Amino acid sequence: MAAIRANSVLPARREAINLQTADGLSLVGEVALPEGRDPVATLVCLHPLPTHGGMMDSHVFRKAAFRLPALAGIAVLRFNTRGTASMQGTSEGSFDHAQGERYDVAAAIEYAEFHDLPRIWVVGWSFGTDLTLMHGHDPAVQGAILLSPPLRFSDAEHLQAWAESGKPLTALVPEHDDYLQPEEAKQRFAMVPQAEVVGVEGAKHLWVGDAETVLDEIVRRVAPDVVVPLPTEWDGPMETADTSSYADRTTAAFKDVPVTDG
């Protein structure tokens, strides 16, 4: 048994994909599927703010794609929204302050639905939570999980739409979040009766050091038959990814000075 580390890549069927939006853009993405079995659920991942380092390879989503197909039987679909770059490539278009991105979200959900991926859940992180609340309310979506929701672009109208849908909505809120902390989050989400606000003790907006907690909480909701906490060791083939080029983008994300793509 070998320890599963931050850059450990467990076996999966991984495929680079291109999502085509209704307004004519091509978006870079990847889908990771369990090997030798059908997935039990699907995550459509919406990344943090791209003008401040957010991308499909932001560390929580990267680790989800590296681990969850093997450990939990979950399919992980992640992509770069318009104008966003990562090692996977650069999506066409330019950042549109959560407006044009509605086409990006729709394209990802449509891809999952067209390819018969089961039980689609949208998982947004920071800016991605705004996209989830604003544009992830789709008939094909089972529910949503929000990581560090700032409620910056979304408003009461979008919360009300989720309230009326009755679909599960979970917000994982770090105790020391820079934008919205657990007590205020409970007040803001109170208008959604089925919303579950989970304060995570000691955590910060970037979830550095707490990715395992986040993945366990996601799995607990989208694949309740899977035992959590997930294993921390793996008895089988395992690769190691080189993510050194992302170090600056992880630490600079969400700060006042944007980082350059690279």
C-alpha cells in the first residue's frame, strides 16, 4: 500500500474534450471516468475566478479528477471557462463577469447528459459557485455543492430559483473564509429551505491542506453508498503528476493583483 499524496494520480479513463458553446466557442476540458465500471455519479466542476488564477486545474478539482474515479466510482468533468488557460490548454473567448459563462455551464451539462453520465451534480468553487447558482439550475442536474461561496455575482433571485426547485444545495464554508464565513452564510442561504451550510473548522478560502475534507464531503452527498473518509493509501498502479507550474496560481488566487496565465 502506497500513500496517496497531493499529486498522486490513480487509474481512470481520462479523455481530453472540447465543449462547444451555443455562442460558438470551443472550451478545453477533460473527463475522468472509473476504469472497468460505470460511474455512480458525475461532477461538473466550475472553477474559481480565472482573472486571479482559477482554472480547471485548481488544486481541489485536480485532486478530484486524480482520485475520485478510482476511490469512489465518480466521473469528474472539468473545463476551462471562456478565456481561461491551464496546462490543458486555453479556451476560446474572454472572461465575461459570469454572464457569457452561462453558455459554458450549459455546454458542460449538455456534454454530460449527451454522454449518458449519471446523476449529474454541479460543484462550484468561489467564482464557480456564482456560476452554479446563476446558471447551473438545469433539469438534468440532481443538485449542487458550493465551495467557498462569496455570493459576489449571484443574488437573491438565483437563491430563490434553487429554493423553488427543491434540489439539494450544500455550501461548504471555511471558518476563516475571506469573503463569507459560516454564520453569515447561514443567514444568506436561509431563503433556501433545503440548503445545508457546513462550516469547516480551521479552513480558508483556498482549501489548502483541506482538500481531503472537501472530497469526503462531496462524496458523502453525491455517492452516499461510498464509505468516507476515503482511503489515504492505494494498492495498485499510481502515477505522479508534475503540477509545479501551478504553485504561484494557487497562492495568488483571489488576491487583489491578478496573476498572468502560464
